[in-house]
Amino acid sequence: MNTIAIIPAHPDDLVACLGLCLRAKGVFDVHVIDFTHGERGCGAAAFADGSAKTTRTAEEESVCAAVGASLHWLDEIDGEAYASRETCGRLAAILADLKPRAVFAHWPVDIHGDHAMAGVAALKAVFLAGLSPEIYFFEEAYQTKRFTPDVFLDISDIAERKREIIRLYKCQYKDGGIERHEVVSNQARALQSMLFRGEAEGFLSFVQPMQGQARTVFQDLPAPDAEHGIRFQGARP
């Protein structure tokens, strides 16, 4: 079974790719490689006593179990993660072992420094590993800037399941903002795709696919019906 690797900076950043994970379940061997445990996501006291790390680690494990993904940790510290030689080397070693057909990373133009760092580190690690996978960027709702996706994945029929999984991030769910941001983003991407009427996840290809080239990972994902599934915009002739 082919492998895909998703590289979030923190637990809950995976929300951007949950529809992808659900579509890929049983089709691809999905691996999530988290940079940090999100230790600072529950306040200073929870960071100091380690409870945030314990809580957020358990939540990410539950989410990955729900979508059938294997979970790896780089064990960087939330807010103190850098794309250093050592960090990129550890990530490269994991990727070299997995040999993914596709890698999904943060779009590096982002107001959260950890997101920007993780996106750049993912690219560096791919090169260090000597691999040439398909590479796609994902967005983090209101935090990612100047993101123009050219791949749209219809998740209309699994949108409610995605929301159920988002709610597993209990410590980040709070007033439901994480879910609302993702729903609004997915609805906007569906409209932008000019094909889907419900919800869609948007991705940006590192190298745009050429017409007639080998199938992409997206084209090998199951579609809800013959009219919906995946739409590429701007494919090179």
C-alpha cells in the first residue's frame, strides 16, 4: 500500500487534512508526523507541569486512531521548534524510512511561526532524504496567509464525520471556534472550486501536475460520486 505523510506543527493542525485522511483510509497508509505536542496550548501552568503535553498527546492519538493514521513525534517544544540541521535530519530519517508517495506540509506563509517553520522544514527534510514525492501544502484557516489552492477535495459527504473528529480536540475546542473556522474555510473552498456545492478541503501543489502525467494521489482517492471528488485548477499542458 502506498504511503502519504502529513507533517503538522501541533496536535489539532491536522484538522486541515481530516477529510483527506478519511478519504485515504484503506487506500493509503497514512502517517502523521507532529513536530510538537502543543505544550503551550493550554496556558502557562499546564505547560509548566506537563499536563498540556499529556492531554494534547492523548487527543492526537485519539484523532489518528479515528482516521486510521499512524502517529510519529519529533518531540520539539511548542513555540521553541526550529528548522535546525538536527530537526530536519530527524524528520528526513522518518521520511526516508516511510518513502511516502506524497507529503503534505504547512504553507510557510503563516502568522504562527511554528507553522511557517514546519512547512520549510518539511521541504528541507524531503530533499535531505533524497526523495521526490508529490508535495502539497495545506492551510490553517485564519492563520495561513496568501494561500491559493489549486487542488480541491470534495468532503461534502464526510463533513459531519470530520466535525465529530474535530471535537476530539477537547482542550482546543473551547467555544467551538476551531470547528467554525474549519467549516467556513471548507465551504469557501467548495465555492472556489466551481464544482462542489457543500464543503471541500483546498491544497496547493508544490509542482503543478501536468496533463496526461501519472496519476496523483488525489486521483486515487475514492469519490462520493461520478461528478464529485477532485478538481485540479491550472494543470500545466
